Amino acid sequence: MKHAPILLMAIIVGTLFAGGESTFAQGAKGGTPQVTPMKSARDLISKQPPAVINKELANVINPDNSHVLVSLSKQRAYLMTGEQIYIDTPISSGKRAGMTPAGSFKITEKDKDHRSATYGNFLDKGGRVVRAGISMKVDSAPSGTHYEGAPMRWFCRFNGDIGMHIGILPGYPASHGCVRLPAEIAPLIYEKVKIGTPVVIREE
């Protein structure tokens, strides 16, 4: 019976291969089981429908008749003239409730090459990143370093430190409060708004 442990182990392994249908798949000819590839994190992140542009309104909408509507629950922003939608785009808003507050605002600043005054990196004298993803609200610069704000291109400020700008859209709210826009959409919105353009943020 000295071979009993080996026999028992063979039975256990065989059972695992036979029952693990979600993990293993039989080979084409019923031979050696093959491992089914796991889904990547990117595949598990929800996919937002792409932006839609109504090209018929391109020559109608302008900074004097445009307004912006943002839906936090839908994670969409709409650049509109009257009740007509010129751009319907995915966004990423504040990662916690209230970080992108609901309400009625107006654009107070436009800066196509804006950098954050709060979030960014600490760099050494040679411009190399020493600490990344820092917040000036809580982090102190290591000796010999200086602060460089995170790029927020095509920035349109509408509420204190909060505005719209190019950013990463992972498929869910992920910002520090700003409304992140796709790289191909932010310049189009920037072009069609002005200081004073209404911006409405809704929870629904």
C-alpha cells in the first residue's frame, strides 16, 4: 500500500480536471485539457458608447447659443443649442458622490494648455519624476524637487477648481471632481463655448 498516496493524488487531480469546466477545456481530440484564458481587467471594465456628433448642427451652434448638460448617472455630457444635441459624449466625473456637484454654473475660464494647481508630480532638477500622482493638499515636496501640475488640456472651468478637460475615461466615475472628456471631443466643445456659457450638472 506504499503507493496509495500517489494513487489518491492522481484521483484528486483527475477530478479537478474533469469538474473544472469554467477553467479547463478539453483539447480538440479529447486529449490534454487546455487552460481557458482569463479575462483582462480592461475587458471587465464597462464600455461606454462612443461620442455622437450631429454634423448638421456644426454650422448652427456657436459660443453665443450653446450650453452644456452633464448627466452624472449616465456618465454623459451634451453640448447643445436649444433642445438640439450637437455632441453626446461619454465622460468620467468625480469618483465619489458630491465631488462633481450638481447645479447650474457658467464657464469662468478657458485655457487649452492648462495644468492642475493641485494634482501632479514632483520632479527633480533634471525633470525626472520623483513622486507621481501627488496632491498638493496633502503631500510635501521632497528636498530638491519641484511641483508640476497634471496636464488638463482644453480646460473649461465652471465651478471653483472643477472644469471640463481631456482625461482618461475608464468607464466609470474616476476623477477628483472634473469632467473628463475624450481627446477628440474636448477641443470641439472648447471651440463652441465661451466665458459665461451655461453648464448644468444633473444627478440623473
